Amino acid sequence: MPLDAETKAVLLGGTGRLRPVYQLMLAREAGDWEQAKRFAAHLRLEEGEVAEMWWQAMQWARQASAGA
């Protein structure tokens, strides 16, 4: 899947404006709810918003995988 340079850099451990979002998603995947809460607060996101975005991302990933 083609990625822009900024996204690719963050996924490879670099910095960028997307880094906090990536860290939030990693914390959620790991079940580190305290860390996820801190990253969400840093991004000025409510926990409900994060949960909804997470659900939408999972739905998109399933659809993308099914189409591959």
C-alpha cells in the first residue's frame, strides 16, 4: 500500500506530526490504557472519539484485507 513520506517515516520510528497519533494507536493495541489516555489528552481527543476512530479504522482494515 503506497504511503506518503511522513507516514512512512513515523512507522519506521521517525518523528513527525503524526507520531502522537501512532503512539496512541500503539498504546491501545497494547492495552496500555493509561498511556492511551495521556496520548488522547495530548491530542485533545475524548476517549469516546478515540474508540469510534479505532472502530472505523478496524472496519477499514477488514475491508482493505478482504479486497486484497
